[in-house]
Amino acid sequence: MSDVADLGNSQPDLSLVSAELRQVIEFDDVPETMHSMVIAIHEAAEEAVREAWDTLPVSAQNVLDNFEQFHALVSVGQAFAGLNVMEEFPSIKLPEEMDEQQQEQYRAQLLDQVLSKCIKDMVKQIKKARRDPILKKDFVQVFTR
């Protein structure tokens, strides 16, 4: 983990993250309690997000100014989706024959699937925005604030 987000109780210094990530955090009014999570996801998922970006047609990449904007949008989306899944964990009925380790592995796999789905969904939305001026405007306005 970077110097930006330490594991203590202090809030990360947003002046140390990319301008794009800071803009999305501010635009979406991400609660301070989630800032460390967003930054950790941003750092951990960069390779997977880069791979998705590289598969996009240039016309879809041109909806945004650069990869960092796409990466920031995905990271914040993943944080909210991940939080929703983690909040559901206590209510998920797992088979009684699963031991603690198997349950943790199942939860980790479920969370990983949700985070991967966020990337795929953002790819679909960016592709759709090429032909949808309103959706394109929604993407762009995050970074023109």
C-alpha cells in the first residue's frame, strides 16, 4: 500500500492521489470513511483496469481524456459495489459443512467477481457512450468540474 493510505485511523491525504481519482471522489461525494478503501482498490486493480482499457476501441477511449479518468471511475464504482457486497455477507446463507476458511474463500471469490463485473460494466458503458451524447456528457462532466 502506498504512503497515501495507511492502515491507521487517519484519513488518507487526497492531495497525494491522482487528480482524476480526487475529482471522482469529490464529484461522487464519497464518504471519508471510504477514502482508504477507494485508494486501496485503485492501487490493487490497476493492472486489470489497464487490460480492460487496452481492449477498448479508440473511439470508446476517446469518450474520456485518458486511462487515469477511466481508472478513477472504475475504482470508485468498485468501492461502492464492494461495500454493498460486504454489507450483505452476514445475511448470506452458506452451507453448514463449510469451515471458516472455506467461507472466507467463498466471500473473497464473491467480492472478486463483483469487482471484475464493475470493470466489465464500465467498459460497456464507455462503449455505449460513444453513441449516446447524454451518457457521454455524464462521463465528461465528472472531470470538468
